Amino acid sequence: MNYDSYKREWVEAFTPWKREPKEDPDNSPGFSSDYESFNPKRQRFYLHAQNKHLDIYTKMAALKASTSIVSLESYSGKEEIFQCSGTIIESVDTSSIILTTASLLRCSKVRNSIADDIKVIVHLFDGRAFDGHIEAYDFHYNVAAIRIQSEFPLPIASLAHLNDSIMIRPSQLRVTEEKSFQLRPHSNSFDLIPGDSVIALGRFNKKPYDIMAAPGEFRQPRRPWLGMEVTNLYAADLEILERIISKFPEVMEGIVVEEVIPGGSAEFAGLKHNDVIIQFGGRKVRSFLELFHDMWKHVGESVELVVIRASADVPLHLTMVVDEATSDKLYSWPLWEV
């Protein structure tokens, strides 16, 4: 048994939030055992104990955002295509935009096209239903924007830019007292590092359209389309960090190359395993998210990289072409078929 499995079993066994299910004496609509038995998706969701027995902090966070979480379903004619959840990210007067998955629109026969005669229905937290209109979509990144019209502005989710950079300067090490979880006000940036607790929110697609909350843990993203596997410098193995820092003590942030894919832009540019990218297109790169953000602005262009290498005494200047991410690339969504 690996550590993650052990940790999960331990939490499920000893959680103080666990409660035994009780029969509803009034057999209230939407909360009866019959409702549970006829909703297999709900049953599968609650097979995971961490989803059913939520701690108070998870409940508070879920309630803070729940009114902006909606349920969506799509049809091609009378045939149902897909069911999913979405988030209201903009609402001006009577017009609201919902961010969701592009699978909602995908044709089952032609992978990267919209289904014929498509209809989208959106259910709010209070059960109200609206016709959804397709505003934009991208099958490669599996995102779609759906617009609905309502009588009044709707609650929106507070969005913030994520910052996943961490300095590895040893002198910054200090022991601090652990603080309890607190809900933070909306801000322009939010620090997010591997190991932080996250919560996935959704909404069931059947009455009464209950909210779903699934606690989890943020894991490190790894692959931009430059023909290489990368991760943040602080996530590299200790022995790699030691070799880099001993030769370039001023470098505390960057992107480490974990694998160079044959035939890709990284190989043609001369990048090698364990190289550390510290500049991209003239800008200092502190983290994976910064690199990914900068890539969007340079698709199809040649970009200069500044790289440090343990075997080199000075930083290297390399030139790389930023390839366009298309549906035939390795990491398109959904995953490629084997």
C-alpha cells in the first residue's frame, strides 16, 4: 500500500465528521431512500467517504461558492449527449456566462465537432431552468462558455490568478506556527502549491439539483506543448537542486526539464534533461503557470530561452519555436486512444 492509499484509508476510518445514514420519516421529496436508489451518479459519488463526510471548513468553502455552480445537460434532437456542471463567471444585467466542459457540445461520432441540432439546458441552485446559448468552445483544452438570459444578475464565482512559484533559498527556511484554515476575501492572486487542499464543486443533474463537494489535493501540473516534460524547480529531486544551487547560487526559481520528447521543439532548441529554464521570451520565469501563460502569447514564434545547466559555467541562450497546441498533439483532451 502506498502512502496516499494509507492516508486516505486512515482519514476515512477516523474522520470525526462521519455520520450513519438515517431514514427520512416524512419521505420528503428529493431526500428519500428512493431518490438515492434511482440516482446512480449520486450513489457513485458518495461511495467515496471523503465526499459524504465533509469537515466544517469544506462545507463553508462550498457554501461560499455554491450559488454560482450550475448543472448543465445537452441534447441532439431528443437524444441526450452529456451532463456536467459549470460555474457562473460573469453576470451583467440579465446576461450571464457559464464556464464548463466542451464535452457538453461534442459530437459522439466526429470527435472535434459540435453535435447536430444541439440544445443546452442550465439548472441553477434553486432549480430554475434556462436555455443555454453557445458563446465559445475549444475541444483541445475542453472548455466552453455558455450564455443564459435571466431576469436579474446571478451570483458569480470570485476568480483569481494562481501563483505556483516557491523560492528554494535555504536561508528563508523558518519554522512557523501552523494556522487554521480561513476563507480569504477575493484577491488578484492566490498562492497555490502542491499539497494544498482543494475542493471540486459540482451540481447533480436531477431534482433537487444538490451541490456536490469533493475534497482533494493540488498536484503539480507537468506538460506544456514544447515537446518536453517540465516541473517547477522546487519540485526537482534534492540531488539535482544541490548541483544547480552549488554552481548558480543566485537561481532560486525556474522550470526544470524532466524529459525531452524526440522530434519536438525542445530537442531542436538543444534543451537537455535537468536543464533549468529561468527566462522565456525576455521575461523571468518563476513557475510552470508563468511559463504556460507566456507560451500563449508566442504561439508560432521563435522565442529566446535562458537556461542553466549543471555542466555549464554560464547561462545558455537558446532559441525555441512555440508550436501551436492542436487536437492531434499528445496531451489533447480527452486523452488519446490507445
